[in-house]
Amino acid sequence: MTQHLAAPLTGTSDDAPGHRHGWWQDAVIYQVYPRSFADGNGDGMGDLDGVRRRLPYLRELGVDAVWLSPFYASPQADAGYDVADYRAIDPMFGTLLDADALIRDAHELHLRVVVDLVPNHSSEEHDWFKRALREGPGSALRERYHFRPGKGASGELPPNDWESIFGGPAWTRTTDPDGTPGDWYLHLFAPEQPDFNWDHPAVADEFRSILRFWLDMGVDGFRVDVAHGLVKADGLPDIGGSGQLRLLGNDVMPFFDQDGVHEIYRQWRRILDEYPGDRIAVAEAWTPTVERTANYVRPDELHQAFNFQYLSTSWDGPALREVIDVSLAAMRPVGAPATWVLSNHDVTRHATRFAGPPGGGTQTREAGDRTLGLRRARAATLLMLALPGSAYIYQGEELGLPDVTDLPDEARQDPSYFRADGQDGFRDGCRVPIPWTREGSSYGFGAGGSWLPQPDDWGPLSIEAQTGDPDSTLELYRSALAVRKEHPGLGAGASVEWLDAPEGVLVFSRPGFLCTVNTTDRAVRIPVRGSLLLSSHPMTADGPETELPANTTGWWTV
């Protein structure tokens, strides 16, 4: 197969006037959650063939790249984030030939392809881990994970007080080959996801090889899952008090954001730089501060890091201005672009987060006021796309999809839902397959049903229903992405100039461009000189003072 590999996509965003070097600097990247995007074979589960068939839709939408959540061979204990074989495609998604065809087709459409990489942990079905259990104490393979004797008179207590993100102890006790209780192994996530020991050279060697495998396949980059978690503090010390943690939080913990992770990424950067076509890596790194996040994108490390502080910010003018300022200031010294995101597969969609009062957090169980939530979400999207740097879009947000908050218990598959005291366990709500058509058993998702049930009222939210409707959220996204590509004041650069504005209103300028954002629930009048390019809610420019409707963002050329 090596002689037929997909070629990398060449060229950079320098091809467009006013854009900085490096395509990722101002790229808009679309996250595809494969099991919920499109079903190519009618089995109710999205797959790579389904994604491949729908690539023209993404080209028409106007994004620059596609990020694919995991499609590797996996028992699916955590929706593919428990990887058994990093060089194989899970049969539910297709084959390596399907992956190769998808990459080829994407490149023909001038779409780059970013794939998920899961280096913090493997599946319990990974060959290394299965052999480590089978061979018992003393197996050299156990050194590639965190096996430890337990505490207590007979080792009946976990080695330390750490708890899993999904709830319960972060340790599971093994049974030795002779049937007696054995050592414990560490899993910051589900028991089916044992953590790698990155102090062992074989682990580092293996992942360097995995990087090269997919780079040779032609992928343009990697999204690094739990990038902040690979290195644990020496001795695995107790936390004291509650050992509970949250993935979607910024607590200081001895298993997250340790300085040793940065040497790993320096090694990876050298590999990425060996390949043509500007290959990149983006860190999923939950850190205590934006400044700590900036460490992951120093010139010799990764290229981007998700801005979770921004994602976690409520729809509140002063709070948004503060996080924008802090984010831009933190990235400036390391010369990296800010990377903005509002939704992904782990958090409540922002159309639902913004449907209630501020402070609801990244996971909420309430549907709230859907009309208000969508209006705020549209305004938030135009604000995000007006900021300097790169932006990520999660599949379905361009349709204004809300979270599905009333899934029946028997339909849920999020592992954290079934474990007490962990994450809220409602991530399934943002993972429901997206609607393509007005009608049908799965609204065009596939020929059959869908692995999670879709709401009965999603037909009007479908791509078919929204296409061509100038008031639809889909057409707003298409227009915004088209303007962003054409206007030199959008995407590029590293700063904004704030202008005076009423309380709860944000106004900033960029070269030849002005963005006005009203985060309040009342209309305000503001002075604006220029021509209206686009607005998230109908408005008119009517003289030296313009009425900016409640929860609305306007783009202006000046």
C-alpha cells in the first residue's frame, strides 16, 4: 500500500493576501465525530465512508481542515478513546483503505485532515497490556504502564488517593495468573483505559513510530488527546483530602500539566518538521492558566492549543473581554496563534449552554430557552470568528443544534454516566447524529436508524431545510466563513483594539474591520461608521448611531 499513499496537501495560507505564514495560523477547522456525522453502510453508526461522501459539504461550508475524532481499532469502552491498535481502523468505521481514500479526497478538495492521537492511555485490549496481565508480576511490559502494589496489610488498598475523572478510584486491582489478588494499575479515566508510563523509553519510541505511520499516510496533523496528562509527578504522591478531579477543569494536580510533557512535544515537533506540507499538532491541554497553556505552543513544541478558558466563559461582556485579552497576551511571547473554540464532543453545545443564566458550566442538564440560546450562540460564533487566530467548529453547531438533554437512560453510552461522582455523564447529548434531510428514519444520517436517538423536531434543523434560507444558522456560518476568507482584517494578526462601548457591549477594530457585540438582553445604540458586512440577527445601519439588538454581533467594514 505504501506506493499508493495520499500525498500531503502543499501550500500555505500565504497564498491568500494578508494571511500569515502557516496554514494553521488562521485556519477554521471542523471537528467530525465519525460515529455521528454520516453513516455510509446503513448500520446506524457513522463511518469513514460516510465522512468521505460528505466532504463536499464541508468544502462548501468554507472550512480549511477536518479533524476526525478516533477511528482506531477499539473495544469502544469510551467511544474509541480506548485504543487497542493505533495503526488499524476499527471495523465499525471501515479499513485503512477507507482512511487513505478519505485523505485523498479531502486533499483534492483542498481540505487538510487532522486525526486524533490518544497517547495518555491505551485500551485494556492493547497487546502490551494483555501480555502484562498474562505474564504477571515481573513482566517487563508492566513497566510500560503504572503497576503498583497496594497499601494495607495485604495490599487491599489503592496505591494512592487519586480518583478517576469518570468517578471512583483511579486504580484497579489485578488478579495474578494463579488467581490471587495482585498489583494495582492506574487509569485516570475508565478501568478499560490504563495509563501509559511515559518514563519508559519504549512508550516514547512507539508513539514516534505511530506519528510517522500516519504522517506517511498523508495526514496533515494531530489533535493530541489529554496532552497535559502524559507525565505524572515523581512517586505518584497523594493529593490529600478529595482526590477527585475533572477533565474539564483547571485544578493543579500531580498527574496533569507536569513540566516533563514538554520534552515529549519537542521530540514530536522535530518529526513533524521533517515532513513537507506544514504538518501540525494541537494540544487538548486543560491547564490552570492561559499562560500555562501557552507553554505547549512554544516555537519548538506544538502548533496550537485549545483555549478552554475561552470555551468555559459565560455569555458576559466583561468576562469575554478579559479572557480574550489574557489569551492574546499569553500567546504573543511564544509567537503562537490564539485558538478559539466554543463546542466539542466533551461539553454541552454552546446553543444550550447560553440558553440559561450565566455560570451554567461546560456541562448542563437543562434545555433552557432554546430561542435565546440559539440567538446568543449565533452572536458568539461571529465574535469568535472575528478574533485573530484559528477557530474550531464542532459538527452540527453550524445548524444551531442544541444538546439533547432528554435521552433515555437505556440509550446512553458515555462511560462517565454509569460511574458515580465523576463527570456529569451527559456527553451523549452533544454526540447525537446530525440531521441531513427534513425527513427519514435518521434525517439522512444513513439508510437505517442512528446509534443515539434523534429528537422528533430536528427536521427543520437539517442541512436540507436550512440550505438556501438566508435567515438560517447554516447560511450564517457559510457567509461568515466566506467573509473571513476574503477580508484581510479577519483571522490574521495577534491583537485587537478595543473601543469605548456601553456596559455589556464589546467593540473592537482590526485593519479595515469593526466588530460590535451586544451580550445584554436589551438593544443599545452605538456610534458606528462603516458598512454592515454581516450580523447574527437582523439589524440595519441607520446613520451615525445604529441600534445593536440584544444578543447580537455585527461585522462592519470601515
